[in-house]
Amino acid sequence: MNAWQKILQIFKIPELRNKILFVLGAFLVFRIIANIPVPGIDISKLRSFFEGNQLFGLLNLFTGGAMSNFSVAMLGLGPYITALIIMQLLTMIFPGLEQLYKEEGEAGRQKFNQYARLATVPLAALQSYAMIGILRNQQVIGFLSTFQLFTTILVITAGTVFLMWIGELISEKGIGNGVSLLIFAGIVARFPSSFRQTLTTWDPTKIPSYLGFVVIGLLVIVGVVIITEGRRNIPVSYAKRIRGNRMYGGVSTYLPMNVNPAGVIPIIFALSIMLFPGMIGNFFANASTPWIAHIARFLRDVFTRGQFIYSIVYFVLVLLFTYFYTAVTFDPKNIAENLQKMGGFIPGIRPGKPTSDFLNFILNRVLLVGAIFLGVIAIAPNIVQGATGVTTFAVGGTSILIVVAVVLETIRQIDSQLTMREYEGL
């Protein structure tokens, strides 16, 4: 069966077809919102500002151009992701919050996510005020009255909450993770304009550089696929049990441990943190106090995308967030307890705490490879751009990583839906 027949097979299953169409419809709504500007803004000045600023150009990429349009969805899902980061960091400080997230099952996680949604509203209002202040300092937008400022903040905050709601609906009724899919849609939406910009600035003398960039880009994609699909299989055996006249167990299987169990989340978390110093620097760059303005300009210059310090800090944050997010979502103690309850054991390892310690040992070894590889791929485009000088079509390793990881995860979920209905996977 070829690829086209498999795609047609997917659309023949009503439930799966409806989920895919729902996701595509959500993408359409997202793109419409991203092109509805807030009233009273000079769009031409705004776009020229984003074209000349790498930091805000990166932000604009993840919102699918919504920021350069000063649309009602200009912040994208940034405040929601920031709220999730804060909530997950708080689990390390407050044991009750950690218990809610890890031990109270699905109901606890829903309550945890509800707290993150509530925290998104003030964060969106704060970020929209900061963004307006930055643009006013850069003389991109003119004077706003108190009523205009309040209305603009209210509209932008409402746009973020609406996008958050769409993302939750995709996770609930569609295929894949809604937040990741909306970020994916924003990145993909910028590809045509990036390609058009490359054609308009075509320089035949740079053909070797273009070819080198394409080759390295393909290698990055291959590396992302390998690291996303790579896993360490831990053998698990189940003891024989007799219930009535029947015997259960006595089989052997394996526990898959992914090389990168955190997926694309560490990249998104690291980017959210990395953008703050540059935003603060831009906000206070024209401050009246000289020493504040000097520190602000230093932060702005240091945390410019492509700088050496930017790449080092970015790499370290990706490593830390990979371990942190895995520690929050993957609990070796809980897995060991569940194996013991079901009569399962790892050959040569005693049940209980020894099993938990063994899983933790294997996880740390496997995760180190995944975290380093993830960090290298994240900063690779900065190195490539410095070596080749090609920046017009450089969507970035982060963008490639997110796109490939989301595509792989979506295909995996479609495969599980097909297998559940006894169809052959993609």
C-alpha cells in the first residue's frame, strides 16, 4: 500500500477524519486571528521594526507573523507557556502542588492546568503592556491615551486566552498536543515569505553557501528524527499467576525509555526564558537614568540571537529543562511500584526501590545523550549562519526541531488510532 492509499484510508475512518478536519479548521481560525490588527497602529512602521530586529523577529516567527501585524493574537501562546513553566517550577517548592500534579491522577492534572490558565491572564496583560512600552520607546507606535492603552491590553489579552482555548480544544478533540500544533502552524506559515525573501535577494556568488546550508539543514532534520525516535528498551518479565483454572503471566516484554522523553518542550521553555533579558533590555534602552540605560543596552546586545553568550546560555538552558521536565513527567518510583503491583520485574533487579534506582540510573545515562544532542541542534543554526553567512532562509534549528518533532508525534498518534482499528500504520 503506497502513501496516497494510506492517506485515503485515514479519511475513510469517520472519527479520525473529523479529528484531522477539526485541527485544520483550528489552524484556519488561528491564521485569521493572526491577521486581524489592533486598531490605531501604523503597520508599515511596525513591520520595518521587526525586519530589523532579530530578537523580535524570532518572536514574530513563533506567532506566525501575528506580532508584526500587531494582531489581537500578537503574543501567541507565550504567556500560557510561561505560566506552565512557573507552575512546574513551583512544584519543586510546594509539595502540595507536586502531589496534585503527580499523585492525584487526571483530575489533579486538570486542576493544575486550570491554575496555569488562570495565571495566563495577568501574564498576558503584563507582557502586552511591556510590548506596547517597548514599541513606544522605539517610536514605532505613537501616544496612546489611557483608554486606548487599556483597550489595547484587553484585546491582546483576550486574543491570547482565545488561542489558549483553541489549543486546549485541539488537545481534547483533535490529534496531538494543541500548543505544539499551533506553534507548528505559526512556524510553517512563515515558510512561504522566507522563501520569497530568499528569491528576491538571490546572489549567484553565494550558491555554495546556499547548498551548504541546505545540506546541513537536512542533516539536522535527520538528527532530530533519530534522537526523537531513539529509545532504550528495558526487559520486563511477569511472574506466572494461577487464578482458578487459568494461568496468567509468564511473558516477557520491555519498557521503552526514550532518548528524549521531553520532546520539544525544553526548547520552548528555554526560548521563553531567553527572550526575557532581551525584552527587558529593549524596554529600558532609552531610560533617562544613564546606568540603567547602559545595563539595558548591554543585555539587549548580549542576548541578541547569534551571539556567542546567547548560544552558550541557550545550550545550558536546554540541558537543564530537559532534565527538569523529564523529572516532572517521568517518575521511576511510580513505575517501579506499578510493575510490582502487576507482578512484573526487571531480570536481575529486585522489585521496589532497587528497580526505581535502576530506572533512574538508566534514565540519567540515556537522557544525557538526548539533552546534549538537543542542545547542539538548537544552537547549530547560529554556528551555520556564522560560517555560511546565509540568513535569509534560516528558519533556525529550533524551528526545524519543533516542526519535525510535531510531525513525528502527530504521525505516531495517527498510527495508534489506525492500529486500534486494525489498520496498517503510516
